[in-house]
Amino acid sequence: MMTGNALIIVFLLSLAALFFLILKVKLEPFLALIGVALGTGIVIGLPISEVPGIAASGFGSTLTGVGILIGLGVIFGQFLAASGAIGKIAQAVLKLFGVKKSPAGLAITGTAVSISVYFDAAFVILSGLIKSLSKKTGISIVSFVTALGVGLIVSHSMIAPTPGPLIVAENTGSDLGLFIIYGLLCAIPATLVGGYFYGMFIGKRVKHSGEVDEDALVSETSATVEEVTPKKEISTGLSLGLLALPIVLILSNTISDLLFPGTGAATVLGFIGDKNVALFISVVIALIVLRPYLSQTKDNIYTEAINSAGMIILITGAGGAFGAVINESGIGDHLISTMQSWSIPVLLLAFIFSQILRASLGSATVALVTTSSILGPMAVELGTSPVLLGLAICAGAVGLSLPNDSGFWVVNRFGKLTIVQTIKAWSLGGFVAGLTALGVVFILSLFTGILPGL
């Protein structure tokens, strides 16, 4: 089995092969991902009899987390669109932030929602706003995808009580309250720079098209539902209430754990607040409440939603299969041993460490847990504030989402982007946001000994 730098070379070559198959050969992404996952495992030298099982395990574990969510999320979104609710919510965002600042409004909304709602769930729930806002404002869909995606991933990676940042705070020995406050100070500029400003920049330079082969099915079904006038006009309040419902239910789980842990009420709310259960309840309520506003029969909406969800689920699972093979190769352990010998400022080292693991392993949470478990206990020895060290680690986990990350494919499919557009908008937008957060961390370091906890 390969070891050392050869692992990094194979990883880079596998990405190149994946892009070649999808962009040049025009192979369906699902097939390309499965093929590259199997081929990479064999080239690395994993036991050939175990490679299919590793890929299948990665596929299954990914869908354990997001499979039901994607199916329910697509159905929920189609019903909101068919009732006119998405259009009403888009109007509310425009009224609050104005046309020019509407991507900033979506980015800030994403940042707030993702503090307590997992990235995948939040993106699925809010993605219906993207097309509607773009249609009403004339601003590129690419700008809105970047704004929403970056807003969500910034808080997912930086603001506790999201699990990743919560573990970082624990591993670095940081005061949780201060970690949340300083995390917010880093997250807001990162969201605005990477999500809004960069989103507007890239949106003017990338022409979005819903006609690309890989997204045709999703685009056509979404357009069919959204462009039909509803039977009865839905109110803004009801529209916002339905969109917020799954978010509120998920939040109930977090709040119950904080206020009355271990009680019967916490158990019940924990069940209701599970992301899959919360979205299922929301779908059932939407079916009942939205009946007078639907522009199509339920059967048509179901059919279109299931057609859309099927390919999204396959591709997302295949991304997990590719990521599992890369993880099994041991590339993470090699990167850890290599970077520990680098003589660079500790905050920058923490950022780079986390960033490289994020890109190579395809998981922000894994990058946060791994980096903080190694560097966290060394904070005092390294002569830096535990809070600043933790925030630098969090900043590194924000960007450079690649095709070995299942989240890459969630953004790609629900954002209706090509692979190249996804990299330019999502991967690089997150990278810009992460660099911005790191810049704020360095600014905060100038006040070490002055501000509390630093």
C-alpha cells in the first residue's frame, strides 16, 4: 500500500481524472465518482477485495445522514414552490434588504440558520429561494448560490453549538461563551466577503445555464412547478411560517438539551427535532395547509420531486464513496505528521492544517475534530490563546470543498450549477470566506491580553 507523498499525488491525480471524465468525456457524475473511487482504491494499494466494500460503506454512511433528508427536502420544496410560498418569501427578503442587497440577506439568513441546523438540511430547505430571488432581481443564480452556501458553511464551521466548533472549543480548552462571541465576530465578515461580495463578483463573470446536461432533469422539474400560477394567493406570513417550521422543530432539540437535559420532555423534543423527523412533520403539515394554494395535482408534484431527488441522492452518495476511499488511504495521518514539522506561525499552521485536511478528506467536521485534537492541548505550550487557536482551526475548515465532499454535490445539484461553476462559486467562495475569518483572527490577536479570553 502506498505511503507518504505518493498518497497526495494519487489524490490529486484522482481529482484530475474525475474532472476529465465529467467535463471532457461527459460521463454522468454518479458513474464517474464510483469509477474513480474504485480506481483510486486499487492504485493506492488497498486490498482489492476490500475496495468495493469501502466504497459501498462510504456511499451508505453518507446517505444515512442525508438520504431521507434530500428526499423529504425536495418534496417540501416542490410543494412550497407549487403553492407560491417561495415567491412570497423572496418578496419579503427583497423588501427587507432591497434588490441590490438581497444576496447579502440570503447569506446572513444562511449564517443564522446553520448555527443550529446542519448544512445539508439548511441548504435543501432554503435552496428554493435561489431561483425565485434571481428571477425577481435579475441577479445571477450563481451569486445567490454562493451567498447561501458560504453563509451556511461559515456558521457550520465557526459558531458553536454546531458540533464541529463545539468540539474545537472543548479540545482547545476555550471558554464556550467567549468562543461563540469571537466566532460570531469572525463569521459575519467572512460571510459578507466570501458570500456576498465574492458572490456578486463571480456572478457577473459566470453565466449560469439551466440547460446543462447534468442538471437538465432538476432544472426542468423545478421550472415546471414554479412557473404555474397558484389557484389561491398564499400569504407572506404562512409562507415564512412553513419555511421556518422544520428549522424551529430542529432548534427545539438543541434548546431542550440545554434547558432540561435527561427529562422526558427532552426525549420527546429530541425525537421531533431530529432533522429527518422535523422535515417529515413539515412535509405532512405542508400537504394539509397548502392544499388550497397548489397549482398542480399532488401526484404530479410527487412525481417531479421523486425524479429530481433520485439523481441527487445517487450523486451525493457517490461523493461519499469517493471520500471514504480517500480517508481509508491514510492521507490524513500523513498530512498530520508532515505539517507538524513546519516552522510557521502557529495560527497560520492551524489554518493550513485544517484547510488541507478539509480539502483532502472532504469533511469540515473531520478536519475540525482532527486538527483540534492534535493542536488543541498544545495551545499553552505554543504560546497562543486557546480561543484564537480554535478560531484559526475553524477558519481553515470553511473552504475548499471538493468533489470528495458530499456537500459539494448538494450545492451542485440544488444550485443547478455545472461542475466548473460549483468550484468557482462554492469551493472558492468558501476559501475566500475562510481567509477572511483568518484575517479577523489575526486582528483579534493584536488585542491579546486586552480583550477578555485572548
